[in-house]
Amino acid sequence: MGEYDLLWEGKNAKGGKPYICKTSYGQFGRECQHNQSQVPIDLAIEWIELLRNASSEMERRELIQKFRGSVQRSLRAISSLAPEEQAKANMLLKELKSFSSGYREERKMEIRQYFVKKGWEIPKTKTSPLMEVFFYFYVFLLIPGCLFFIFYILFKYCLA
């Protein structure tokens, strides 16, 4: 069913023996029950850890309310985040921009979705001066040069 599974521990309401639950995740995460939106697995794990570490039932309920209303209206720059959030964001950005072979587009989409759900802004990539030189070389020299060569051969050998 899912591409991978997330295991977590559940408890009976009457204080019985804890049991292990398994939630299947597909390539774009898991669908929320309250609004049918997709939740990235990184964010789901973060939420589960926060719920596990909650000290009381009241705190858990407040966290769940916070998660339900967690849609951010404006995006925050990475520099304005807390240090631990900056470290997480930088790690995910490094993974997003890596060029490793066999890297899945689904994971990149999941990371972008995570940034949107957290309300973080993905920084714009800056083009290097070397890439600009290659672009102008391609546009102004290589393409016209190839066209000139093709037309020269065409007129000299085919139409002469």
C-alpha cells in the first residue's frame, strides 16, 4: 500500500498494555482526516514526537488544535527561525539541492511541501556568473554559428 511505514506506540484508554500501530505513507505523505490535506512524513514524525513528550492530556489537546490550525499565512525567511529550526531547514535545503544520482523527485516534492506546511520560505537560487557566461555563449555564438554552418552547407552543396 504505502511506500514506507511509520511505526508508533498506542495505548488503551483503560491503561492496558501498549500496542504498536503502523501508518502507511505514500510518495507524498499521509492524508489528514480533518481536512484531507497531505502531510509530509517529516512533519508527521515531528508532531508525533511533540505529542509523545506532552506532559498532560490538556497539553496534547492544545497541540492537536495547534496542528489543525497550522496553515501559515505568510512565509518566514530561514534567517528569522530559531536555531534548531534553521539547522533542520538547512539540512533539508541541502538534501533538496543535491544532485545525487537516483534522487527521487517525490522526496523533493515532499521537502517543498514540508516547507509550505511549516511556513518557511525556500530561498531563491542565484545563478553563478559562469552559468551566465555559458548562457550568453550558447545564445549568441553557438546557435547562430551552427545555423550559419548549416545554411552554408545547404547552399554550397544542395542548392548549387
